[in-house]
Amino acid sequence: MNKLILNLLMVSLTISSFGQEETKANLLSSWKNTQLNDSNRAENYFKLISKYYQQEDPSLAKTMADTLYQFTQKKELTDQKTKVELMLGNLEYNNSNIELSLNYYKKALESSESNSDLKNKAKALANIGQIYSLYFKYDKALDYLEKAKKSAKQSKDTSAIAAILMNIGNVYGNKFQFVTSNEYYSQSIELYKALNDEINQAKIYSLIGDNEDRSGNFNKSKKYYFRSLKVFREHNDIQNERQVLFSLSSSYLSQKLYDSCIYYGKIREKIDQKLSPNIYSVTNYYNLSDAYKATGKLKNAFEYLEKATSIESQLQQYNANKKLQNLEIKQIKTKDSLINVAKTYQTNLKHQKEKTTLTFFWALALGVVLLIAFLIFKNVKRKQRKAEEERLKQIEEKEKILKDLELSTIDAMIQGQEKERQKLASDLHDSVGATLSAAKLQFEHLIKDEIDAKMREELIKKTSTLLEDAYVEIRSMAHLKNSGVIAKNGLLPAVIKLAENASGANSLKFEVQSHGLEERIDNSLEISIFRIIQELVTNVIKHSNATKGIIHLTNHEESINIMVEDNGKGFNPNQVTKTKAGMGISSIDKRVEHLDGKMTIESEKLKGTTVIIDIPL
């Protein structure tokens, strides 16, 4: 789900400030000029929104686009209507309103088909395909993307074809079909070479690097990462540069090359200080914390863990402010609507007053008969005014209800945040507080009491163990805050889909065997179990060299049993347990421990591996 880089903003900086304002004023003036034909007015207003507001002020751009959309519908401007529907879809997508975004893209598809607009039809199809990919509906996504490619070829839009091929490659990458994914990436690169577009070539080299890294081909992935990094630095594209640096740092962490992980992670950190932080900034700090912990530098590990949680809280606050801003915009729209109603009412009264005066003069000329007609007319007007006053009163009552509803929504949001803070404070007090208190007592005993060297060494080891426990508890809490919604249709369908997507990677075939999962269990528990299975499957793909894997899921009413086995090369589980790092075992062990579960690893070299996990319900 990558957002567009602010290329339009970079281009606009090369234009003088005076010239920019003049162009903006000219476009706005053209929109307001009712003497121009409707098509030109709509086209100029679309340019004004896309050029000056879509990137700089998305909220205002959304309001302006809504106005233009109503105008194109009223005037039946089909070409401009399609463009505005695509723009509204992009604005809603960037604002994380995925369902609204999909609705606008489907409208754009319908509009483009009605007027045979192949270029915009390709854009609508491609955007719909990307959204279905977000929902893990990969086959449906590929269907729309193939249709988009066909339309783009018919319109001879080389740039669109290249972008669609890249998106198809992304979908196959998500399905763990890395060879097919790289084939589409290669086709896209050839087209971008013909267009002399080095930036998009570099983006695809980075994506190929991701595929090779996920396949365990670390030397190949490093080659592609450095190739893309060189281009981004030559073009001073720090947005894409920091993304590649994150990929490099994460790759080195998975290889246990902690010094290299720290080196590239800290370069990424310097770029983050120049730009706004994002969710990858949080993950980068978690990676640095893990790397420092693995090298024994606990002070640095704590420092970066604190940075990660701090930025994560800032991002959550930003999202909350964004929701409040949207509520304010809705309130302003409601107020504007009421003002328009009042103006219309005043205009109607003015016209009716003129009619009344004219009727009065006719009454003087025509006598008693017309005077009676005039009195009847006045009576009708009195009833109309009364009805209008009642209608305005109803509108005011509806406005009050809307405001109360918005305030209730805000209160609920604040209460939810407060409950989350209270829960975190309670967890810190009950769990981490107790551990640190014990460590404090050990330190006081060391300082105050005279003890022999052997006893002193034993107390130091116990204190170190207590501090390590405190660190693990804080880390677990931080990770729990970052869990998202997965497997919308339930645990079993999500695991089956995961197995289908993982099958085919390195000639590996997965199957799922389940018992007693006809009914869904608690949503948060489903998410945790899915993450555990996902990590185990990734380990099989990257490390086992297996050709077959089986995922067993059994509901024993009082517990859930998970068993993942493969026929790969195997390993010595005692070594893994001692190090508690690498191969995702540490992460899985923490998740299982958090759920009060038990994990057993059975493996022998050349005889495969079986991981058994029991989690109480």
C-alpha cells in the first residue's frame, strides 16, 4: 500500500511564488466565470485541485472535489466526472477510508466504460485490483490488474502498462510466488528504461531485493538494495532512500549481522529527523533495540525501545486529531447547508413581495373581485410562511442532534484512550514494577551487607536476570499495542489462505488439517494464533529447505493445539533455545508465553522439524 511521493510539490518549488499565485488565481477565476462553457470551467477547477491542494491540503482538496463532483453530475460532464471520481478515490485511500475509496473507483470504472475512456478505465481497474490485494483477495486482484493492462495497451499508455506490471509483481510477491513476481518486475523495468525513468526502475530493484530476502537469498537481495540505493541518492530522493535503508537494516537483523543492522538503521534514523516519521520509523527503532540487545548493549536497547513507543504514540495522536478534523469538516458542511437554505428562503420572500405589490396595483384597478383574490393570496402566504418556519425549526433540531452525536463520539474516543492508558499503567505497576522492586532489593543487599565474593557474584547474576525480565515484559507490552486486525473471515480461512500463498515458494507445498474449528473463537486470540502460525511458516520457507509442510489446528474445547511440521533439513533445538534469537523463535516464544501457552520443538538434522504449541482458551 505505497503512497505517491510528493513529486508535484517538488516541481512546484521551481516556480516563482508570484507566478504560482497568479496561476492559482487564474484557474479559480475561470471556475467562477459562468460565461465560459461548463466543460472548461470543470477542467480548470480540476487542475486547481490536483496542482495546488491534493498534496498540500488533502482535507480542503476533498471539499473542493465534492463540489466539482456535484457540478459534473448536474451538468452531465462525463469525462470530467470520471477524473473527479478517480481523484476522490485517491483522497479517500490516502485518508485510510478504503471502502469509500473502492466505491469511487467502481464509479469511475462505470463512467469510463460508458464513454469509452480507455486510459481512465485502466487507472480505475488497476486501483480496484490494488485494494483487493489489501484484502488478501489475490486472485480477484490479478483479474482486475490483467484487465487494466489490456486497457492500457489499447490506449498505448506505456507508463500505465509499466506501473500495472509492477503491481502484478507485488501481488505474486504477496502470494510467495517470487519467481513469477520477479518476471513481471523485469518486464516493468524494460518499459521504464524505454521511458528513461530511473526512479521507478530503482523502486522495482528494491522490490526484487525484498523477494530475494524473503527467499533467503541474502547476497542477491543485498545487490539489488544497493543498486536502488545508488539511484535514489543520485536523484536526492530521500523518501525512497530511507525505505531501502530500512529493508537493508531488517535483512541484516534476520541474518544476525547486528553491526550492519545498526549501521544502516542509524542512517535511516538521520533521514527520519528531516522528514515526518511513519510506521516504518517505529519498526526501525524496534530493530535497533533488538540489535543492541543481541550485542549486550542494554542501555542502547532501552533507549531505542523508548523512542519506538514515543513515536508510535505520536502517530496514534496524529490519527486521532485527523478524525476530529474530519468531524469538524462535517459540521462546517452542515452549517453551510443551513446558510444556503436561509438564503434561498430570503430570495423567495423577496420575489413573493414583488408579486404581492403587483397584485395590489391590479386590485386597485380591478375592484372588489380582485381585492378578494388578493386577500385569499395573503392567507395562503401566511400558511406558507408558517410551514417554512416549522421546517427551519426542524432543521435546527436536526443540527443540534448532529452536534450531540459528534460530541458523544469524541467522548467515547477519549474514554477509550483513557482506558487504554489505565490498562498500560496497571500492567506496568503489577508486572514490571514488581520485577524492578526485586532488583532494587538485590542492589541494596549488595551495597549494605558484607558478603563473600561468591555470594556477591550470585546476587549480581540474579539482579541481571531481573533486569532482563523487566526488559522482556516492556517489549512484550509495546508489541501488543501494535497488533492489527487480521483474518476478517476467521482464523481457519486465514490460515488456509496463508498455506495456499506459501505453497510454491522453493517447490514447497503446505496443507492444513483442522478439527473442531467450525465456531469462531475470541477475535484477539485468533489474531495472536494467526501471527504465530505466520511466523512458523516463514521460518519453514526461509530456513528448512523442505518440500512439504503440514499445519495442524485442533480445538480441544479448553485449549487450542497448533502443530507445524516439515520434512526439511532440521536443526539442534537446544542451540536455538540457548541463544533465544534468530529464526523467529524468540518472537513466537514471547507470543505463546503471553497467552499462557506451552511450546515444544522436536527436530533432528536431516529429519525435519515439528513445533507443538498448546494455548488455553
